[in-house]
Amino acid sequence: MSEDLILELKGITKIFPGVKALNNVQFQLRRGEVHALMGENGAGKSTFIKVITGVHAAEEGHMYLNGKEVHFKGPKDALAAGIAAVYQHPTTYPTLSVTENIFIGHEFVKNGIIQWRQMTQEAKKLLDRLDADFKPGDEMGTLSVAQQQMVEIAKALSTNAKIIILDEPTAALTANESEKLYKIVDQLRDEGVSIIFISHRMEDMYRLATRVTVFRDSQYIGTYDVDKITEAELIKAMVGREISDMYPKPQVKIGGEVFRIEGMSRTGYFKDVSLNIHAGEIVGLTGLVGAGRTETMEAVCGITKPDAGKVFVDGKEVHIKNPADAMKAGIVLLPEDRQRQGLILSWGLGDNVILPIQDELAKGPFKVKNELKERELAKKYLEEIDTKAVTIFDPGSSLSGGNQQKVVVAKALVQDNMKVLIMDEPTKGVDVGAKAEIYSIMGDLAKKGYGILLISSEMAEILGMSDRIYTMCKGRVTGCLDIKEASQERLLELSMEKSKTTGKEAVQ
Amino acid sequence: MNKKKSLWKTITSSREASLLLILIVMLIVVEILSKGTFLTPTNISQIFRNNALTMLMALGMLCVMLTAGIDISITSTLAFTGMIIGMLQKRAGFTNTLVLFLLAALIGIACGFLNGLIISKGHLAPIICTMGFMYIWRGLAYVVSNNQWASGADVAKFAEFGKDGSVGPYIILIVAYVAFFIIMKWTTFGRRIYAVGSNADAARVSGINVDKVLIEVYTIMGLLAGLSGALSVSIYASAQPNMQYGKEMDVIAACVIGGTSMNGGRGSVIGTFLGALFYAVLAKALPLVGLDSIWQNLIKGVVVLAVVLINVLTQRSMDRAALERREM
């Protein structure tokens, strides 16, 4: 054998009722390497991971660990063999302590009694090793997503895993949190742990991996050395076609101011936030997760109640007490969690799209639902944004993440008095192909003269789409840059600047 | 100052401590209102004896609610078991106390196991499944009774165990609470229950057999309901098909007052004990402070709501305090 393979999978096929989730795929992991696994959503990456960890049993195929064939009957077998996974969404127990989250399933037990003290000590050691800023006794639910992810990694370490699988670990992290994660991964690799890394972010892959394996449509496409493949080639491998321009930012003449907020504050979330948007302008708003970006905009739209602050639309102050007021004023929010706040997944697409104006369309004193008009409008807008849906009766759950996002956009468009569109992480968890389409829709909307606020943690899309960029940190606006003077370094610096100083203050 | 603050923090940050405080305040108020006639050894022992069934079943309900479930069939299981125990004595003349208790436990286990099996494997909502069995077991209790009761004379020997002055019920309660306290805090079995309730998907991924845990908690609930059936016959020296009718809500109330979350994953044995005790003291105290029995349900309802509301508000103010500490 020429290579020192710790894990090898061959001819893996996994069939779910009606779908072939994995079709004869293969994978090789060298000892001590960081190996990226990439592909669009639905390419089968997560299923593949679950086959490795024994959550799913493959219909066909062989798996070799250290050259010996293994058959995992469940997650426990995989854990015992030294394979641990950190899943895309932290699979934590919010009501239990950090210690317990780390050791659940492999507690220290003596004579049937759990050794809490010993476990807490061990948890502390693991957290110190990861340079964590929280305690073993903290309740999991009170931690940030980044911190929870760290607990998940500590959990993997506590099992003495030789192979750690990270499934989109940076999806919920901001740039500097990601950097911290990179360091942890580097450290683990140096300690001899082999790592499989799934991510949509190119920067993750370039920063960490030595090799990358690409899946597309449930099939194995190829394995490449990271330093020998260009980004364009990689995207082509993932998407199956070339994407010429990822960020189709149109040249739009910027009009007058359409939206302005002044001194928005809410105790514990954000303080004294002011910003403005002009017609036809795409304004980026970036910062670390927890910087208060989403919270500010939720307050602007009347979802939560701010303690102070004024909102102006077209120069006139508007008083927003609830989301309906915001819509009336022409402010539309596309929420970050589209499945929870954006769409009613069990409803037909048509009903979803016209929901905001259902009342206006209704006829007579008893507000009888105007079915005909509703269908006509829904069809019109869904065609405009080109979802892949067959009919307006398809349920929201039948679409992929990217297409769901487009339906949410259609839902915004039906409100014809819309002036400002706030898009909160519109491409989070969306694959490359659908991302490009969302950007192009964004460009079209700017051309039509809407003011757009793009909230995003992804530097590339902020820099690619914005005319102007605000940064927030610890609930305050820390900067506003014109696109010409903005750079990734500059934005990062502004997003983190204050966190360092307040961090010190907190220690004192 | 520092120490005082940390004591106050302990009280507000722990539901058990705040509930204990409320309980003590209530005891003092009742003691004063009843002019010192409340906290007598007789009254205290009666509080435990009269509420032994609720207290015992609250332990099972805690387990069930920790998994985000609920079981409203328990008093029907109790009646069904109690009727069988009673009728065995009345019709078959079978009077071995230990064997009767073991039999009651076995019947309860079977009833609970069925709940767990259907809820876990059939993916039925717990309230629906247990509602079905609530009617079934109660119905079977009537069938077993065949329009007859087992009265004091029929169960005289068996009632020795639970009669006023016997230590039997207290021993069962003490053993049960100590055992559950240890199990829930210091065994992996107990922690699995917390894990399943806190995040069932995560539990599944980390290799916990969620279905098995669910079957186990409902079986435990059934076991305790069955034991309560025997205990009920012994304490009240009679078996009727309508016994403890509607009392499952008292058990749930005790858990909720004790800080058990309906969403699962949160709750403790000590909290449950205090919750059950709170409910028991309230029931005993109302007549003693001169409140007519017609008012008692009304007052109970108001107090339950108030205690839970206080709990929720304390939680919220703690969250708020945590936010303010962020300095934004």
C-alpha cells in the first residue's frame, strides 16, 4: 500500500425511499490529513457522513478502518472505533450543563454511580485545551453557537477520536470565530487526528484542507489536491457548469435616501444604532454573530420592541409597533431562518407568496378569500423569480433551501408599496448555484430602485454586492465604508476592534 | 455583602430554593392564621399519608415530563390495579400483603409498558395515547368491580399496612424518593432521561436508544401507579372503580409547581418533592385557616397559577439580568 489510509470507503450506495442519496461513492482519508468534502446542497455529503458514523447503514459498499473492513451497527460502534462527528447544527442538550453535554454517552461511572467531580475536571481540561471562555458548569442553552460548537469538539476529543468529522462547522460562525476554529483544527491535525471537513465556504477549504473530494448529485466526482485546483475548476466540479460571474452587481444610479434609523437601542442587544439606505443602493451590514445586526433589524420591523430609536422612510418618521406597521411603511424583512420565520412549509407556494396581501385581496365585508386573484398573482411572482416549482400548490417543504429563499423574495415582492428590503443572511446554507441566482435577483431589485440592506457574515458576498458597508460589533455600529475603501482586512478589523477592548474590560 | 448577595443569588437562580422559600413563607402564614394549630405531628404525618399517592406518582410523572411527555392514564391504572387487588381479597380471600403489592406493581408495569410501546414505536402523542388508556383502564376497573366495592371488612388485613399510625406508606415514600434522587442524578440511566427530553434528535445521534428510554419512563410511571393502586386500597381500606378520579392533574400540578418543564429536559426530584409538598400543605391548610371547602378548588387553582407565574417571571428577570451584564 503506497498511502497510509486511516479510512477508506468504496462503492457506497444509500437508498432512501424513492431517492438514491448516495450512488457508488468512494472516499479516502490519509492519516493526519485535513480532507475537505464539498458539493452543493443535496449532493449527499451529510448522508455520507452519517454512513461513516453509523447513523445510516449503506445498502452497498465497503468501509475500511486502518485497512480492516468494519460494519457499524449504530453511532456507538463508530464512536468506539474512534470516529466522532460534529454535526452541522450543534446536537446539544440545551437544558444540561456543558460537562454533561461533553460526556453524555460515555460518562465516568464507578459502581453504577456517575463521577461528577472527575467529569467536571476533565471537561475543564478539554475546554482549556480549546481555549474556551466558558465554564463546565454553564448551561448549554446559554452559550453562543460558536461556544456550543466548541463543546461539540470537546465532546469529540473526550472520546479520544482518531477521526473527527466537522459538518459545516463554520456555517454559523463569523470570520474571527472561524479563525479560532481553524486554529483548533490545525492543532488537532498536529496531534495526529485525521479530519473530514464539510463546508460551502471556499476560504475554509483553502485555509485548512490539503485534499478535497467533490460530490455532485449523489455521485463521486473526484478528489483533488487543494493547491492544484483553481476555484473556478472546483466550482465547475461541484455545480457541473461554469458560473461566469458570481456577483452580478449592476451599475445602478443611486437615488435619494429611502430609509434611515437613528439611535436604535435595546438593552442587552444593541445600542445607538444609526444607518441609512438610498434608493437603488445595496448596503451591507456585517459583523460577528451576536453583534446585534439581526436584533436591530427585528426591532426596526416591530418584531421586538426597542427601548429607543427613530425610523424614517422617505424622510418621514414612521412609528412601528408590529410587523404589519413595518410592511405598511414599506419595510420588508427576509428573516434569517426562512424555514421558521419566512415560510409556512406545509402550505402551498402560492398561499405562502400572497400571505402578506391576502387581506387586501379579500372581498366584501366578510373578507372572503379571493382565490382567483390570489392564484394569478402568486403565479406571476413565482415566475418572476423563477423557482423550480411545478405548480403554486407544491408545498414549501418540497423546495431546496435556495429555492425556498426565492419564494420568500417573491413574498416580499407582492407587497407593492415595498421600498426597503432587509435580507438577513439570504444565502446561508444555500449552495453555489442558488447563491448566484439570489445575487442576481438582488441586483434586479436594486435596479428597480428598492433600497436593500444585506446582512451577512460572508465577507465575499458583502464585498461583492454592496455599495456601502456598515460594520457592527457588540451592539454598536463601528464603521461605514464605501465599497472602494473596503477590504476584507478592514472589515474584520472594524468587526473585531471593540470586542478586544470590551473583552479586556470584562476581565478586569 | 458579598455572601449575602450569593445567598440571594442561590435562591433566585434555583427553582428548588425559591420554592422552598415560598413553602416556608406559606407555612409561617398558615401557622399564624391557624393560631399555632397547624404544625403538629399529627397534621404533618397526615399531610404525607393523605398525599402519599400523589407524591409517589409525581416521581413517575417527573420522568415522563422530563422526556417532554405526559401521562393522564395514571389514576385509571391506579383504579384498575386497586380494583383487582381489592377483588382478589373480597372474592378469592387472598390476603398476603407482600404478594398483593408485587402483583399491583406487575399490573402497573404492564399498563405503563403498553403506553411506552405505543408512544415510542407508534409515534403517538403522549396525551392522546394515555387518554385512550385513561378510559380503557378506568373502564376495566368498572368491569372488574362488576358493580361491587371492596369495603373495609373485605380488605381488613391488607389495610393494616396503610392504616393511620402504620409506618408502611412513609417507608414506601422515603425509599422511593431516596432511590429516585440517586437514580436521576448519579446514574447514566437517569441522565439518559434528561438527555432525551432535552434534545431527542441529539440523543439519537449520540447513540442513545430513545425508544427504549421512552418505554422505560412510561413503565416506571405505570409501576408507581400500580403501587399507588395497592397503597390506595390499603390507606383508604376500600376499592372502588372511581377511586382517585381526576387526581392525575394533582400529580401533574405537583411536578409543574416543582419546576418541571412541560417542554422536557428540566426538572428535579427535590423540586418535585417540594412541589408535591406545597400542593399537599395547601390542601390541608385551607380548611384550617377557616376557608369553606366550596372555596378550595378556586384557591388551589389561583395559587398554582401564581406559583408557576412567579417561577416564569423569576426566570425572565434572570435572563434580563444576564443581558444587562453584556453591557450593550
